Amino acid sequence: MKLFDRGGDSEDLVPIEGLRVGVPDDGEQTNPAAKSSFQNVAPFYDELMRQVPYRMWVSYYQLLLSTIESRPRRVLDVACGTGTMTEMLHREGYQMTGFDLSEPMIEIARRKAAKKKLPVEYHVANAVTFDLGQKFDGVLCFFDSLNNITSPDHLQDVFHRVFAHLEPGGSFIFDLNTAFAFRTNMFDQSDLRQQTRLKYDWQGSWDEDTRLITVNMKFWRDEESFSETHIQRAYDLDEVIPMLEEAGFHQIQPFHSYGLTPPRKRSDRIHYAAIKPL
């Protein structure tokens, strides 16, 4: 969700993807913010993300696959947004399927794939309850999409649904923002430069007790303006790993994002890799 990431111990800003949700904060989609997220911004999403280093993320996914000795052929991209990374993974030789909660995002993803004549399959689905009727060798969910699930019970449901969609020996790789990222105001971002066609201003409000951050987003493009509110929850290692184990995963490994070292106190993002037993 962040456009720029400080990379934990470094003060250097690293542009990353944001605004990929694919998941509500609960299974029934009762939160108005969850229902409306990405409806307004969807037409401008690719414009907003044009400087995101998708190639870096694809390379990192492949590095993690190599590290855990996973060689998937059929891969599911959970919360795929408009499908940019999904398409890139297809070009790397994976048979790709993607889904997202946002119907406007999926409509754009389908148009892009059709224009390029790419055999990528897209669905509108909820990560908490999805049932695609097929299994995959690998599942990924990147760009802190799962932080948008603010109920631990529903995050557990996601892990169960992913497990059910994996072949034995299949891998699940995903990332989560940490409480450190939220405490240090990493969602407070703006680009109001005159030469920027799509301007934005984001302000986050962190609640230590609920472990929730509410991000109020304002956008301006030409004569049009709109706003969205997104809510994320911080999850700790000692929450996530037992949830994965409960779902049936083993060989669970957390990484300080963008590398292969263990997480540390100042990790603002953690990638997790897990395997479904044979």
C-alpha cells in the first residue's frame, strides 16, 4: 500500500507497489471503507504506480522460490490489482491466475491481457472466502495486501483457503507491513508537484491499542478530485507463524524484506514463505 518504503534500517526510500487490496477487513465486507476501496482510484491505478519497480519484486519472488527450493508451474496471484506483476510472471514462464476483490481492477487486468493476447485467467473474489475450484503449485500475495484484513480470524481463513488451493509441496509467499512501519508514519506521503498530473496526499493515523492504521487518501487529476480511506492491521511474527501452522503449513520462514536475513526490530516489512506438506 505504501508507494515508498524505507527498507527498515535504511533511510533510503525504495519505491514499491501500493494500493493492492483484493481483500476486505472481514469476510462479509461489512466495512464501508472495504467496499469502496479502489473503486475511484482504479482508472488511475497504473498511472499512480508507473514508477514502481515491478521487476525487482518479480526477481525477489524468484529468489525466495529458489531459497525454499520451490519450482511452481501454475501460480495464483492473490490480490492481483490490475495484473501488472501477474503479466510479468507469465512472461517468466509461469501459468498465471489472479484474483482481486475490486471488480474495476479486474476489468482493467482483463483488458490489458486481452490487448496483449496473454492467456492469464482473472477472477473477482474475496481472499477470505475464495474457491476457484482448482489447485496451484504456488500462491503469492504481495504488496502488503493481507494487512487490509483487520480481523485475525479472517486472516486465518485466508491461510486455510490458500492451503486448500495448493498442491502438496506447493509454496505460499506473502508479505506484511509491521507495526514499526505504522509507528514511524510511513504512510504519510504526498506528491503535489505542479508537473505531476495525478497528485496525491496520504495521512495515516496509528492506534497502538487496536494495532490499526487508518489512511486517508486524497487524489487530484486534472479537474477531478476524489478520496479513499484504507485500514490496515499490523501482525507480529508470533501471530502469523502459529496461524500458518494451524492452516497446515510447515517449513515456515520469515525474511527481512528484499533480502534473505531474518526479520529485525526495525523491519518495516516481512516476507513469509511456507510449504504445504507432501
